[in-house]
Amino acid sequence: MSQLPDTIRLTYIIAAVLLITFVIFVVLIVILYNKKQLFYIQQQRLKEAEYKNQLLQKELEKQKLIEKERERISHDMHDDLGAGISALKLQAEFLKQKANNSDLDNDIEELLKTSEEMNISMREMLWSLNSGNDTLGNFIDYALLYTRNFLKKTEITVYSESEDIVSETSVSTELRRCLFLCLKEAVNNIYKHSHASFLKLSFSQNQNIFSMEISDNGTGIPEGQLPGNGLRNMKRRIEEQGGEFWSLSENTGTGLFFKINIISKDKINDLS
């Protein structure tokens, strides 16, 4: 009977050792399982990353092909269409020098005017096609050049200001063209309707947010007048690109405001 407690004690010790061994075994199984799951998840993520990388490479190759085609079209237009317009203009000027009839002279003048308009339109198209212009700095430079050329024969003085602009900021071709068409519409409206003596272009950048303001000191939009096609077109264009447009008009002038994120949603998703 005196050995019974030692036997029980030994039994308890053996049971405790077995229990601890079992617990350690279970813990090791759980750790190995978790490692295996983690390895599987990492492998899946790696496969997904490789797949996304392949898609990105294909998209980059596609974009390069598109840009190459744009450049080819741009060069062809410059060489062929540009040369044709220049030749047409030269012939019209030559005929004008030899013309003695006033009616014929007027017709030739109209021909010269049309060829000049075609030449301007072609330059705008070439600028739009050229992927080398897909930066904020290039857009602003061209916007100022276009506005000053458009108004150079008028009495409207052009002023400009830029704030915190990072010239190298990338801008998509679609957005660049959208902003230019809005500016073109605005400048044309000011020329035709505002009776202004000056026009001011203001550009600013706050990280990814680009703002453009086009203001004048004209007579303003008459109170109660519904927005015309020009204002509606500007609003539609900028909103299609995810931006905002609003206007403020008084008898001392009109201000047109454009605000947009210059990084598209697709680019944001790619970066994330």
C-alpha cells in the first residue's frame, strides 16, 4: 500500500507528459498548416501579380503601338496635307497678284482665308495627336499660344498667370483635348459676345487637381438668360472627364472655372 501513491504519481506524470506531447504535436500541426496556407496565399498573390504584370505589359505594348500610329498619322498629315494647303495658299496669293477683277479678288481672298483656317485646324489636330505634348506644361503653353494668336487682330489683351504648376505632370490625350476644346469655346465666346478689352487665363495645380480659369471684363451674361450651347458643351465635356465646371457672371465680366483630377481613375487603380 505504501507504493500506491508513487504509482499514482507516476501515472499522473506520464499522463501529463503525454498531454504536453499531444499539445505540442497539435501546435506543430497548426503552425505547419498555417505556414502551408501562408505559402499558398503567397503563391496565389504571386500568380495574380504575374498575371497583372502580363496584362500591364500587354497594355503598355498596346499604348506604344497606338502612340506609334498617332505619330505616323501626324507625320503623314504634316507632310502631305500640310504641303497641299501651303501649295494652295501660294497659288491663291499668286492669282491675287495677277487679278484685276474685284469679284475675283474677293473670291481669292475667301480662298486664302479658308486655307488659313484649314492650316490652323491641321496644326490643332497635329498637336492633339502628338503624344509628346501629353504634359501639363505643354498644354498651358499651347493654350496661351492659341489664345494670343486667335485674338492678335482684336483689341482684346491677353493676360496669364500660373501657380504651382509642375510642367512635367502627365496628362492623357483625351483630357488634354477636352481642356483645349473648352478653352477654344470660351475664347470664341468672349470674342463674339463679351465686348471685353482683356481676357485672363489662370492656371493652378494642387497635387493631382488642376484648375483653369478664363475671365474677362466684358458685359457679362444677361440676367435670366439660359446657358447657350457653348456653356453647355463646356460643362458636358469636362464632366465626361470627371471634372467640374461653373461660371460667375456680372456686369463687370464673366469667369469660367474648370477643375479636374489630372490622374484618371484607371491610373489610380493601376497605382494602387
